[in-house]
Amino acid sequence: MSTTPEAVEESPQAAMGGFERYLSLWVALCIVAGIALGHFFPGPFQFFGRLEVAQVTLPVAVLIWLMIIPMLLKVDFGAMHEIRQHWRGMGVTLFINWAIKPFSMALLGWFFLRGVFAPYLPADQIDSYIAGLIILAAAPCTAMVFVWSRLSDGEPNFTLSQVAVNDTIMIFAFAPIVGLLLGLSAITVPWKTLFLSVALYIVIPVVFAQWWRKRLLRRSGEAALASLLDRLHPISLSALLATLVLLFGFQGEQILAQPLIIVLLAVPILIQVYFNSGLAYLLNRYFGVAHCVAAPSALIGASNFFELAVATAISLFGFASGAALATVVGVLVEVPVMLSVVRIVNRTKGWYERGLPASR
């Protein structure tokens, strides 16, 4: 299926609802609201922060499940049989997601936060900021990947199977990779809390969502699932925004004292997104992968599961930590940056296809 230039320009409006299209604006408003509420009404935030069981903040756990489960309902693990059909694109994406992205982010964090930007950051939070960036990069794919794939005229079966494979790998690889990179960064690894986070925010939601999905499809069919997803979608996004208000309610005083922090944390995230998406795109071209697979491959390679990253950072380091703040900066830049990557892969489609082996 080809896409005209006009359709490419119009498709973001058609494929994205108001919440997704203006997600960065909503995040910015939540930052302002959270900082203001935390400054003038600190009592409720302190109360929520004390509602903990085994280092898990209960209000956050509920909000995270409301975010994650609707996304996981979209994933069909039965689609993993499509791997054989698109094995080269799948291999490139997995290589970027698991062998390149977490490690390149750690290097960027060390270079910028411990080096170039160190004089402008609070010294006692630098390790925490690096931890947040590592957690963000170790969590690939979000529900937004389906939007990015549609905008780039991507192969839907590839996207679905790629997300299913990534989610399966994440159950086993997320904690070891995060633990390894935190250890290499000389940051104490709270292993018990890390594995608890994996159970709470990956294993349990995946199992529950797949049970719910299969039960609903068996009883009522695809239309009922689509209707449920439509109803859950605003709840999921509202839970994300509520989490951000809570987070910035705790972070407010630090941000007011040093607003430059958000800008500095965005720099390694921006570099990493363009580096990973560009590398995935070029590798797919080198291996002769069709553009309808290469485009979503590049986008999946760059996108992060920011809901999981925020939840894990809060569980490991707390609401008021630099790690939690770093993951939220990832949320702030996700939509505008990924839309720019969509535009790049769409506008370079002709160049990409001229370089495929069959075209030479």
C-alpha cells in the first residue's frame, strides 16, 4: 500500500486522537499543575507518598496498571508466528532494542551528565538521573508504536508481532540489563525491588491482559475488544497524566530551583532517539528489508515504554528522585520527536527503495 505525500501530511491528524496529538502539551500542563499543587498544598502529596507496601507506592501502582493494561490488551501474542515472514526486520529491531539502546543511553548519560553538564546539575542527583535514563532506554515499545506504524504506512502484522516479541523478552531481560548498567554506573542496585517491579508492572499486567483479551474475544469477538479499548483509552491516558501530577508535586521545589535540569536531561534522550532510529533504518536498507517493515522497525527501535520506566524509577528510587524525573522528561519529548522521525522515514521512502538490492 503506497501513501501519497498529501496523505502523509494528513495522516497524523487522522491517526492520532486529541490526547496523543497534544500529549506533550498535556505533559507540560501536568508539570505546571504538579509543581503548583506540590508547592501550595504539600500535605496530600506527602500522604500519598506514605501509602507504601514493600517499597511500592500503592496509588502509583494502581495508576500504572490503568496505563499499561489497556496497551497490553492490543497485543496478540499469537501473532509471533509472523516472525519468520519478517525475520530480517525483526532481527534488526531486536538488535537495536536490546543490544544498542540501553548501552548507548548509559554511555550518553555518563558523557553528558557526569561530564559536559555536571557543573549545571545537583551533584547528589547525577547518579539518579543516569539511572532514570538507563531504565527508560531498557524498556522498548509503547502503545504509541501502533500509531507510529500507521503514520509510516507500516506493515501491521510486523508491528504486532514485534511488540509481542519485545514484551516477551522484556519479562526476562529488563531486570538483568537494568541491574548490569546500574552496576557499571556504580549505582547501588536494589535487586529485590527491581524484580518486584518486573512482576508488578510486566508479568502480572501481561498475564492479566492476555487472559482478559482471550476471554473477551472468545465470548464477544473483535468488535467487543475494539469497543473496550475505546472506553479504556481515555482512562489510560488520564492515569498517565495523574501520575505526572503526583510526580511533579514531589519534584516541584527542585525544578523551581533549577529549571535548566529538564532541558539538560532531554539532550541525551534526543540524541539516542535519532541515533537508534537512524541506525535501524540504515541496517534495514542494507539487508534489503521492505520500507513497510523498515519504517516501523526504526520507530520501534527508538520508542520507549515510558509507562513502565516511570513506574520502575518510582519503585526503585522514589517519587522525589532524579531517576523518576529523568523518565518523565522522556514522556515530555516522546511525541514531537517521534513525529519528526515519522516524517523523516516517510520523506525518504524513495531514497530508501532505490538502495534496496532488488533495485540495483
